[in-house]
Amino acid sequence: MQLKEFAVLSPFLAVVIVLAVTVAVIIALIAGLAAGLLARADGASLSAVVGRAGMTFTATLTLLALVVTTVADLLQ
């Protein structure tokens, strides 16, 4: 794909993209929060909790990006 294809977006498509990114970030935040809470309940230190939550957040965003890329390729 070339960059010119993304230059002209319909307002509907722009709203859908913004909403999809927002939902993905919210899902990743919830997963990170859950991982942090579970780690804290397990007795981990605060630095370990933040590390586990951050890794979970990053992994969730990576998996969601993979799913979006795969679905986008299948729809074309």
C-alpha cells in the first residue's frame, strides 16, 4: 500500500479507525490492570507488579495489532 491511499479518508472511516484504536487500548489497559492486581494478590513487590502489568499491556496491544492486520488482509 502506498501512503496516498490513506491521505483521503471518509469521515466514517476515520471515526471507525479512532474507535477501533480506542477499544484496543481500553482492552489492553484492562488486561494490564488485571495482571497487576493478580500479581499484587500473589504477593509481588510493587516494581514487579508494574513490570507484569506493562508486559501484559504490551503483549495485548501486539496481539490486537496482529489480529487487525490479519483481518484487514483477509478482507482485501
